[in-house]
Amino acid sequence: MIQDIAEPLTLFPDVSPTPGDRILSVRRDGVALAPWTPVCVAAVPLVRVGAQTFFLGGAPGMAFGSTQALRALPTATDRFGAFCALHVANWLLAHRHCGRCAAPLARHGECLRCPECGEEYYPSIAPAVIVGLTHRGRLLVTRYANRPYKGPALVAGYCEVGETAEATCRREAREETGLEVVSTRYFASQPWGLSGSLLLGFFAEVADPAFSLADGELGEAAWLAPDELPPPPDAAGALSLTAAMIDAYAKGSVR
């Protein structure tokens, strides 16, 4: 998966840019990533993965596109570093001022600190579930209706206040497909920087396979046997938790 690299990750490293580092620029309509050169603006060191640092900044002629393009970066270090850098960059851009007294925040180690009231803010992480719904040896594979990602998907959603991950599985299954979960089994977790999430993967059995895509989030869904399941959508393999779950089910690793 995206996090399966050997190099350690450091948040807000105290370094200056050098050749081999990357510049990440974030706009509401997309992101851009470019190699650092002396003409770049490297405003904030976001993360360091191994010997490579990702900076929030800008560079001449940057081409902006979908965050999904970061999945196609050439190396595992590039992909994981860019995902984590985007997570931190989005958090920084959304937390310029203190939520208690409105004073401008300043970086302090691995957090933001208010110089007026002393409040500290650490990067926000949103827990969410990925749910592989199963019924008599088949897996429900879906596709989103209106999202940039067009590959195979599973039922998913964010945990709400006061809700366990297992309860989120049941609620999301009901909301997106009308299916009622009767049991859940934990599979694995994954940090997913594109959405600032910690994804928790579960397989969940349902008693009745009749589904309805009532809320409009999913464009299509189908019950598939293991030999009918699609391959991972990324050239580098099962980068996402969703792809890893589908792959594991296809190989008979879970039932």
C-alpha cells in the first residue's frame, strides 16, 4: 500500500531545500509538484522521507491537476511523500489563525502555536472506514457517481461524533446501498493523505444481497465472485486500502 516504504518520515523537518527535493503547490482547483531549483519559492518544509524533503511553495510554470495524479508518481517514496505533504499542506492552509482568539498562528516543532493565548494545534486526521460488503462468497464492488477517482471502490465514509468504526460500517452500508450488516471483521488500516484520513478497513457480511443506490453517492455496484474482481487500478499495484482489500478477496486471503 502507499505507506509501505522503508524510509522514515519526519514532519516539519528543519532543513533548507537542496537538489532532489520537491515543491508542492496547492490551489482549490488542484495541486502541482515540481523539482526544487534555485528559482523556486520554498516557504515551508512539510515532510521529509528518507533524503527527500517536500516543501510548500511555488515554481515557474507549474502545471496544476487532480490530486489523483500523485498516485502515478514514479517511486514509492515520491508517492508516500507527496500524499503526506498534501495532508500537511491542506491542514496548514486551513489553520492560519487561532480558533480561540484569532491571532495568527506560528509553527512550533510539529504543531502550530498561538503566540497570544498559547493554544496548540496538531495536524488533523479524519478517521474513516472502507467496507468490503460480502454475501455468500461475493464482494460488492462499486464506482462513485461524481468523483475524480473512477476506479473500482468499496463502500466508505467518515466516522461521526460518538460513533465506533463498526457503527460507521453499518451506517454507511445502509445509507449508500440499503444493505444491513450482520457482522464485521477488521482487515487493516492506511493513512491517506489525499483526504487527510486514517482509513480503517473492514469486511462485513450482509444477510440479504438486494441493494439500492439511493443516496446518489455511488453510480453503480455489482456482486462479484473472486475470479471476477478487477485488478488494482494503479500501475504500481495495490496502493490503496480499497485495492488491497479487493486483491486479498480475489486471492482468497479473506472470506
